[in-house]
Amino acid sequence: GLEALRNYKPLIGSNVGGIPDLIDENKNGFLFKANEPKDLAEYILKLYNNPELSQKLGENGNKKLLREFNKEKHYTELIRIYTK
């Protein structure tokens, strides 16, 4: 997931576990219900048939990565936790 965001790729993932934390629906990718391969296929085709949308979602994803998953923010949060 993070590698895709770093490389300006849109995300498609199931709505289980930590995956929804990475995907902002219709902003940097799409979430589908687990065990619904038809939904997954629809999202893949949607991105394949719309390169402009794919590019836009990829750019938004990279911005999310830089905003939410950067080292400084991570270190600051760790320090805050440890000092408690």
C-alpha cells in the first residue's frame, strides 16, 4: 500500500484490517467488500478505462503519504507516547 502511494498509484483494497486506513474512498482509491470479486473487477476496469482518474487518485495518494506517513510525524508521535 505505502509503496503504491509513493509511486503515485491508486489503491484498491478490501474493507478489512488496516487497509481502510490507507484508502480514502474516491480520493486515492477504492474499497470493496471482502469476498466480492465483482466489485474488485469493476474498480480495476474503472481505473484501466480512465487513465486521468487513475493519475488523479495516484497524485492524491502520494500527497496522503507525505502528509500522514512521514518520518517526522511518526517520530513525534512515538516521542509523545513514550513520554506519557
